[in-house]
Amino acid sequence: MASINFPSSPTDGQVFSAGDHTWVFSSVGAGGPGAWKLQTQTVTGPTGATGATGAAGPTGPTGYTGYTGYTGYTGYTGYTGYTGYTGPTGPDGVFTVSDTAPASPAAGDVWYNSSNGRSYVYYDDGSGDQWVEFGDSNLGPTGATGPTGAAGTNGTNGATGATGATGPTGNVNIEDMSVQVGLQVYR
């Protein structure tokens, strides 16, 4: 083995390494001019197998509950907006009940046709005015004829009328008449 040559005139705390060893010079407590102290080397070996998980420790005490924070202030209520103006009143509508359409209608007029039970509004669609039926007022189909009722009771017989006058005697036509004469002889 080769010899190790330490530095001459080392200072306190000076580090010296040779090979895989390290020394630190200390001038205190060596009982003389000082000494080089071998530093313990930590050699890390291969990692061993993981051991079994130990039992769970006891649950620690519950920590204190913090204080409840203060409630923030309530903001101010905003102002209420102004109420808008009321619009003008529209023209009065006309409602007519008749079996014929009104003669001079205006857009928006209503006509109830009393002959068929239907309601119409006079409507302007931009290309002309016309009566337009609205609502569901259709009359249903005629129902089936019901059963014949029971026969009524017979009334009492009236009195016999007077005998009429005897009519004239008619002519007798002898041509068509034949007479049979029979003879009987008695003895």
C-alpha cells in the first residue's frame, strides 16, 4: 500500500482526502500540535425490502373550532325606477250582432253572425280588408233521428150520423136480364 502524504503545516478545519477516506485537521484537544481526524464515511448500501405497514396510531385530539367571522354589512337598497306613462286609450271597438255583415266596417270591428253562430273580425292584412272568422264556433252536424214515440190511446167513438136521403132510382136494362120460368105440374 502506498503511503499517505498529509499536508505539512495544516490549519484548523483543513480537509484532506486520499482514496476513499477524508480527514479534518483539528488543533484543539489533540494534546499536542494537532491531529487529523478521520471522518466517518457513510456508505449507502442497497435499499432493503419495504417492511410491513405498522398499526395506525391513535387519533389525535380534535383541534379547536375557529371563531365565526363577522357578518358583512348589508348594502343599501337601490332606488325604484320611475313608472312609465300610460299610453293613450285606443278607439272604441264595434261589436255587431246580425244575420248579415255590417255595411261599413272598420278594421278591428267584430261581427257575430246570429244565423250561423260564428264570430268574425274585420282584418286588414296589408293587401285588403276582409271578415276573418275567429274562435271555434262551428255548429256540429245534425244528430240522428230519435226513436218513434209510443202510440197514443184511441179516442171514444162519436155518435152515429143521421141517415141520408134516398137517392133516385136508376133505370133497369131489360136486355141483359134473363128470366127463368119453371113449371110444376101437380096431379
